[in-house]
Amino acid sequence: MASITIRNLDESIKQALRERAAQNGHSMEEEARLRLGQTELAESQPIKASASSANYDASLGDKRILLIIGGGIAAYKCLDLIRRLKERGAAVRVIMTPAASEFITPLSVGALSGDKVFSDLFDRDDEHDVGHIRLSREADIIVVAPATADLMAKMANGLANDLASTTLMATNKPVLIAPAMNTQMWNHRATRRNHQTLLSDGIHFIGPNSGEMAESNEAGFGRMAEPMEILGAVQAVLAENEGPKPLSGMRAIVTSGPTHEPIDPVRYIANRSSGKQGHAIAEALAQAGAEVILVSGPVNIPDPKGVEIIKVQTAREMQKIVETALPADIGVFVAAVADWRTVKSSDEKLKKKDGKGPSSLKLTENPDILKGIGHHKNRPKLVIGFAAETEHLEKHGKAKLKRKNADWIIANDVSPETGIMGGNQNTVHLISKEGVESWPKLSKQEVAERLVERMVAFFDVETIEI
Ligand SMILES: Cc1cc2nc3c(=O)[nH]c(=O)nc-3n(C[C@H](O)[C@H](O)[C@H](O)COP(=O)(O)O)c2cc1C
């Protein structure tokens, strides 16, 4: 099989590849893999640079873009970004932070955007009609490039002490950010935290890419995405936000992951659930427009985008949060809640008693969250439970449907040989009063998307095709 190292490619091919990737909404690696599959690259046929601007057919004709330029070295790339956005017909307005003006001049930015450049929150001319609100409302998307560590921190913490941050707080439009900073700054714990917070706030990211830094002898993650990549991301985000979403106005509660039931301060009862399926369902529901509360046990995977996440440890904590999150239209109970907990967890670490064998644990049943919600007076209109079984899937699934008063049970075989627990794929059976539907082996994300399609059909919400 042919392979290439993108890093080693000639700069002009790399640039063309980058542009093609942005055009097709792929990463550079995906685009290269695709092209290798088509043997074009393998036969040394260079990707024509004409794949760039002039051939980029997706127009931005009626779109209004508010670009916020932060104070980083990569600010100079925004001049090209403005040019490329304007070439496609977009109206571009720009806010520059005071630090951005240290790197590029408002004069160049204004000349390229063809509009006044905004920078002062207390500008007497602009704020007589609360200009920062108007700026955010009169845009279809806000793009922050370069998004400095400082701007990311402000956004993640809700600061609003200058025009850029106040506009970002006041907006009800999608926000796409292109971070750019030194690798150490990107890897700093504070930036890691801010990144996660912004992802769960539904902020869209493009980049950063990996490569050489402005500082000599430094390389790694932190380079701002190229203007064409940012352009591709703008179009993807705009496309995603166009038209009404099928579950808009609906509220969903999703549980995910295992629960940890303490034995003593260092030991607990748990299971192998990774949270991948529950998190994928939460994200798919959010993408379909639902307001999602995800109640997650301890997992080691990233928070899904666009959902409110509440992290818990035990079954009892999970039950309490789920009940307080009611009412909801949809409840999806994916978490592998521990059936039992110790009657009382020890305050001190249990000691090994040499020669006396293991301590015995006295267990008691945990609350049955699915059953409780299935019979709750505020029961969601659609209650879906997951059944992790190792035998007689359908029989056990059907019994569970009845016992828990659920509308659907998604039964999956979690025998060790299936690799489902913790793996990326799932083979499920949708059990309802109408019968059993067996789905083929799918990725957990595909299961999530299919399930959300079924939920949309359940509510018979009209999707308007534009
Ligand atoms: C030469 C120079 C280059 C800088 N480059 C970056 C950068 O690429 N990314 C970043 O996050 N901060 C960078 N900084 C620091 C920011 O300019 C500084 O944190 C500033 O307060 C950011 O303001 P703003 O986010 O409001 O634009 C740089 C500073 C200097 C002096």
C-alpha cells in the first residue's frame, strides 16, 4: 500500500492539498488518503494549485461574517482570509482587539473588508444604539482568528470587558474559532480546560495545526489553520446551522458511562462501560437541535459538543440529577448503572488480614433509574433504555421493556468476544411494542445517528427541505 508523509511534501503540493482538503471538508490526511486511493498522488500527479480560490464554487453570497482578530502573530493571515471571504461574496465586518492592532493595522483590514474596523466598546458613535449587540446580531457567524490563549480564556469564563469579548457574550449566532499560539500555551492545563469548556459550550473549532512556530526551533500544535481551511469550516458551520432542526424545542436527558460505587476511599465497584455510546447519542441529539442534559458517570473520553454535562460518581447521584432534570421530552438511559453498592462504604481503607482470606462485602440494590423514570408522573414522552446482555438478548430485552415501562429497549450483546464494551462499534436490536428490529454492526456514532432519526420519526416532526 502506498503511503506519504505530508510533512515531506513539496510546499506547493502541501498548499494545494491543504486547499483541496478545505474545499472538500476533509483533513489533509483524509484528502491525501483519498487521493492515494485514486492513485493520483502515487503517480506523482501534482494537485493543481488552481483548486484554490477561483475554482472554489461554494458561494457565500448572502452571508454576513463578523471576524474578530486577536493579538497573535498569525493575525497577518486574516488579511488573506478577508480577501478570500470577500471573493466569495460575503460581507465581512471586523473587530480588532487592541492587541491585534499591534500586529496588523486597522487601515489594511478596513481597506480589504471595505468597512469600518471596530475596536472600542465605548465608542460614542457606535454605541449610541448598543453597537456590540448590533454587531453580533447583524452577522450569520462570528469567526475568531487568531483566537489567542487570552481570548479563549475570556470566552470560556464569560468575561466581557472589551468589544470583542462583549460581542461574543452577546451573540446568539454560531461561533467558529481558529486558535493560534505557542505549543506550550496550547498544551497548558488552563488552555486545555478552556478548550474543553468551549467545546461543550458548542463553540466550533478549526485547528490549530501542527507545524513550526514563529519562535525559532519550536514546533508542535498551535499554528493557526490556513485561510482556506477556515473558509471551509465557515461554510460547514453555516450549512450545519441552516434550516430548522428536527428536534428544536425538545429537551432530552441522556445518561452515559458506568457508575462507581465506593467500597472504601480507594476501591470501588464498577464495570467496563466507556461512555462512548451514550456520549455519541447526546451529541447526535444536540446536532438534531434538542437541548441535551448529559448525566455521565466517570469516563475517559472528551465531553460531547453542544450539551450540558453533569458528572456524577454513583447510581444514587445519577438518579437524583436525572429526576431534577425532569421534565423532558426524551429520556435515553445508556449508562451501565451498577446494580449493587455496598451497604456502607468504609471511611478507612480496608486492611488485608494475613491468612484470614478476603473481607466479605455486604451489598444492597441500587435504585433502578430507568424503571423509576418509566413510571414517573413526569415521564418523558419517549423513554429509551439500553440493555447490556450476554444471552437471550430479545427475550430479556422484551421483558425489560415491560418491567421498566419503556417505549424502546436497545439491546446489545456485551459478551467479551463482541468487543462492544469499550469498543467503537455496536450491534443492536431495537425492541418496541411493535416488534424487534435488528441493526447491522455499526459504529457507535452511526447507532446514535440512526436512533436520533428514529426519535425524529417518533415525534413526527416535519423537516423542511430548503
Ligand atoms: C510578538 C508577540 C506574539 C504573540 N503571539 C501570540 C499568539 O500567537 N497567540 C497568543 O495566544 N498570544 C500571543 N501573544 C500574546 C498576546 O498578544 C497577548 O496575550 C494579548 O493580551 C492577547 O490579546 P487579545 O487576545 O485581546 O488579542 C503574543 C505576544 C507578542 C508580544
